[in-house]
Amino acid sequence: MDDSEIRDRITALTDELKALRELEVGAVPGGSARLEELQVAIDQHWDLLRQRQAHEEFGTNPDAAGIRPAGEVEGYLQ
């Protein structure tokens, strides 16, 4: 997956997240769980994009970057 594909995926996930929020999550069966899944997936894809950019910056192969586990990405300190 290249950088533009990752950005497109982030946009699609964000669009779905916004749409779900507009539908009032409680009215959608499993909506709260899906919201959480989307938020984690967005974080994972942003992390992947940052990894790729770091590889490019330091002259290594950006394709060596990979999606990290949710627990790792969600455990980062801001």
C-alpha cells in the first residue's frame, strides 16, 4: 500500500465514522463497537503513514512499514 492509498483509506474510514455519528450511534445495532473499530483503524493507518514517511526520510524502504497492533498504537502517549 503506498502513501496515497493509505490517505484514501483514512478518508474512507473517517467518512464512515462521521456518517455513523450522524445516525446516532445508539440507534444502530453494534454502532458503538463499530465507532471504536473505526477510530482504532484510523489511528493505525496514520501510524503506518508516519512509519513510511520516517523510512523515506532516513533512506530506507517505506514498504518495510506495517500496520501495528491496535494495543500498541492506542497505547502511545500524546
